[in-house]
Amino acid sequence: MQPLAVFAESAPSVAKRNQLEELMIWKMSDELKLTAKEEKSFSEIIKDLNKKKSDLNKTLQTSLESLVKIQDKKKLELEFSLYKKNLQSFNKISEEELDKLKPLLGTERTVQYLQIKQDLATRIKATLTNPDAAMKDEKKPLPAPKLIIE
């Protein structure tokens, strides 16, 4: 496959990921009641962390693909060690997220951020694993309107 073709295939997913990222930042900013200055810093932190996660995730995927193909035991051990280091770096991003957000948001809003993030992740996973469930919630009939006569 030519490099241009790979870019063309990945461009829509990158665009969707960016849209989802922007939506998440907007939702978090609204829920946490961030000021314009806080929102700007928050957005920069989240985008930077997401970029790091994405890059490391790609590295991990590539490394795993090469691990499966390696026949030589010494090369396998070296590549496995590299994979483990990249995995540790990936996991440290969560700590970095807390270290960067706490000074900006304070402890209470950082905890609130974590709750909202977990809730959004749970909803997204539920929708992805069972898309019909989301539709069922939307199809529930609305209760009859109450008339108030004065």
C-alpha cells in the first residue's frame, strides 16, 4: 500500500477522533465550569496527553506485531523488553494527567473530572458494544403532559 493511500484511509478516523476530543473537552469544560483561561490550559493538556497516548498506542501495536513474527530468542527478549518499557510509558500518562490537572483544577474538580471521564467512557463502551440499547432508551414513550388549570 502506498503512503498516500494509508493517509487517505486514516484521515476520516483522525477527523472523528478530533471531533470526539473536542466534544469531550467542551463537555468537561461545561461540567467543571471552567473559565476561559482554565479551558484553554485544560484543552492544551488534554490534547497533548491524547497525542502521547495515540503515539504510544501505535508504537505498542507495531511492537506487538513484530513480537509475533520474531523467531530468534535474543531478539524476542529485546523486543519484549522494549514493548514493556513502552507499556509502562503508556500507563504513566494517567499519572501525568493527574499531575497536570490537579494544579489547574484543584483536588475537588480533578475528582469530578475523573468521575465525568469514567461516566463518558462507560457510556461510549456501552454504546459500542450494544448500539441497540441506546436506541431503546430513545424510543421510550414520553409521559403524557400534565395540564395545569388555573
